[in-house]
Amino acid sequence: MIRLLDVHKAFGDKVVLAGVSLDVRDGENTVIIGASGSGKSVTLKLIVGLMEPDAGEIEVDGQNVPDLDRDQLAEVRAHIGYVFQFAALFDSMTVAENIRLGLVKRGLDEATIRTRIAQSLATVELSGQEDRYPAELSGGMRKRVGIARAVALEPRYILYDEPTTGLDPVTSAVMDRLMQRTRDLGVTGLIVTHDMRSAFTVGDRIAMLHEGVIRQVGSAADIRATTDPVVRQFIEGRPDDVAPPARRSAS
Amino acid sequence: MANGYYTFPSVPLPVPYVLRHPGTFIQRLGRWTTDAARALGDVATWRPLLLGHMVRLGVDSVPIAVFIAIFTGIVLALLSSYIFTGAVPLYFVGALVGKTVMMELGPVLTGMALAGRVGANIAAELGTMRVTEQVDALETLAYDKFAYLVVPRVLAATLMFPVVTSFAMAVGVVSGWVTAINLLELSTPEFFKGLRLFYQFKDIWFGLVKSASFGAAVAFMGCLEGLNSRGGAEGVGRSTTRAVVLGCQAILALDAFWALVLL
């Protein structure tokens, strides 16, 4: 289980997280929604130790990430897959080599590595693309390779950073289906996005990050029915100067 | 924090930074040393990459080093002839070409050329990896970025700069000899008489030790600046420029250092 407890993070004078607390339940897809620059991606980077919190606890399987030394952190990272916003594929390597890199680090034998590469590419419907370079792939394909790279490691958790941003609706739907499929395989997902259609599709629970704290957390149905004006405005995508739509009367 | 989130110091270093923040500098120096020692111990990560970097940073640099050495030898032969004619026996041309190429111009000019080629290459590559989150991706795959990115490059440059420089030394002397026998009134025996006149084995290893230290400095500056890149293409361009400038500065400083220590 991943647990954030009163996490604070600032960059200079700019406070990004001002006491975030959130439980990411095992076997579920938890979605963090929030405006651009609200600290969603920072939250993911804190969980894998790519950034250091100013205060608070970040527990992964009971271990407080900021307290871990390098070896312990590497051990924690071995159970976490990370899908970057722009895929972050190694552009000097082919698709297969990108996936292979993490598997080699785990000391797997060559036969297992080949099997995992083939399986993970099949999962993201990219079989046969092993020898292509990232520059030869579309944005959607690159993101799917990013997911394949994460899935191949058979992690307990996958963190998705804006997985559908910049994709056309059909490719976004494919990404949503992949996130649901990995959840069905038993992998816990933590997804940050401001794509509400995607959030409602893949999220078992949705948390709204606003002004450095979790404003509301609940099921997709809870969030759809929220009366919180800030959350309501965000999920409706309504600018500040537009009044909310009048609610229909029960009659 | 002990888990490896790491902020490189802003360069240029070292004197102004040391004076402004002595405590922080000592702390960071300690972390660099610890990180470097730990990364060196992660042999399984860097060893498979070392040969590829030796080829890319070293072997591929031989043509530019040879090109520079050819013209250095020609100019040295002509210049020494111009200086010595009428004052010193002309076979001293061989002595000047040999000493200068082996001890100074071979290592330094080759180092400068490689600071441009190798330093810029490393800084641009790692800088692009940094701003496109490839370095972060590497870490999430449980790799130590120092062991994977820094150690093989620094080791490869340290090992290959002397090899490239030795080619440059040989080509520089040969080019000086060819110039002397064709353009000056000097025979082969006279040229080699001068070459042997003041030759000591130390001349060669002095040049090679220097070039090894140049390689380490150039590669380290490239890694430091590359991993410190921020802000997209412009930031990578800035880091690349700084890596080359700092590499050249380091070469000149080390050149003076070795002259003080070894001569």
C-alpha cells in the first residue's frame, strides 16, 4: 500500500504541496485530478524518491521513502513501474532494448527477458514493434511502450503521469483500457490526470488535489455527485466567471 | 537525504563557490566522493558500457587528433628552423619538435580538441536525457545514474585520451620529420640526432599522464553540466557550451599543475 501523510513540498517560495494525505489502496486505480501545476506530478516523483519532501511521510509497503538509503530505495523502486508524461523512452535504444533495460537490472535470464518483452508488448498491442526506435513511433505508441516497460517488470504498483494528455480520443480510450487491464491483473495504479473522461473511466477512487491539499476523495460516483463547488467546477471544466448550471428540480 | 535525490552545484566552480559556501562545498564534496566510490563499486552496471564508450569517445576521436598533429608537426618544424637558422645547428629542429609534441602540444592540443568533441558530446547527450526525463526513468528502473551514465564515460575518457594522444605524438613527430627533410635543409639522420639529443622516457609518460587527467576532467565536466541541464533545448545548449569552456579551463589548470608537480 502507498500512503501519503501530511506531505509538504515547496520550490523556493512556491508551495506546491501543503499537507497532502492520501491512501492508495491495493488492487485499485486511484486517480489524482487537479489543475495544471497543482503538484500532481510532484506527488508521483516523491513516491519514487525522485524528489525529497520538505516534511511528511511517504510510505510504500510500510517503508518511509525519504528515510531509505540508495539500496533500500532501489529495492522499493523494483516494485514500482512509472509511466512518464512524455514516455521518457531511451531514444538511443529500440523498443525491445527499452523494455530489456529494467529486466536486466533484475538479473533475469535471457529466455525470461525475451518472454517478458513479448508479453508486455502484446499487452499494449504493439507486438512486432521490437526493433523500432522511439523516434519512429507516434505519441500514443510511445506512451504504450512506456506502459510496456513498466508492466514487463511485473510491479506491484504503476504510477501514470498524465497518460492521456495530448492523445486523440481513440488513443486515449486505448490507454484507459490498458490501465484497466493492468488493474485487472492485480497491479495497483496511481494515475494523475486532468482528463476527467479518463479519470471517471479508469478510477476506482478519485482524489482532487487543490491548493496543495486533497480537497475531496471518493468513488467516481461520489465525485460526480459532489456538492463541493471547487471540485464541481473542475469536473465540469467551467471557468471562474461562468455560473454553475441550475440544478433540475426533482419534479 | 540518503536516498540519492541529488542536486549538482552550479558551475563555475570552484574558487568563488568555495569562498561563498565553504560548508556546503565540503558537504557536497563528501557526497561526490561517496557517490563516486559507490558507483565505481557497481561494476555490473558500468562494465558492459565501458567498451562502447571507449570506442565512441576514444577511437572515433583519432582522426581529429591526427589532423591536428599533422599541422602541429609542420608548423613546429618550420618555426624552429626559422628561429634556429644562423644561431643554432639545424638538427635542434628534431629536439624541439620531439620535446614540444611529446610534452606539451600533443597532450594539450589533443585535449582541447577532445574537450570540444567529447565534452560537448557528453553534455548534450546527458542534458537531453535530463530534460526529457530519461535520467528519471533510469532511476525508476532502479539504476544508479552515476554508475550507468557517469562512471563509464569518465573511465573511458581517462583510458582513451592517452591512447589518442600517443597517436597524436607519433604523427606530430613524423610530420615534423617529413617537413624537415622535404622543406628544410635537414637529413633524416640529422633530424633524429636532434630528436635523441634531449629525449628522456619521462617526456612520453609525462604527456600521457597529463592527457589521462585531461580525459577525466573533460568527461566529468561534460557529465556534470549535462546532468545539471534545465529548461529544454536552450538549457542543453547552455550546458554544452559550459562543458566545453570548463573542460578547456580544466586542461590549462591541470597542465600547469602537472608542470609544477612532475618537472
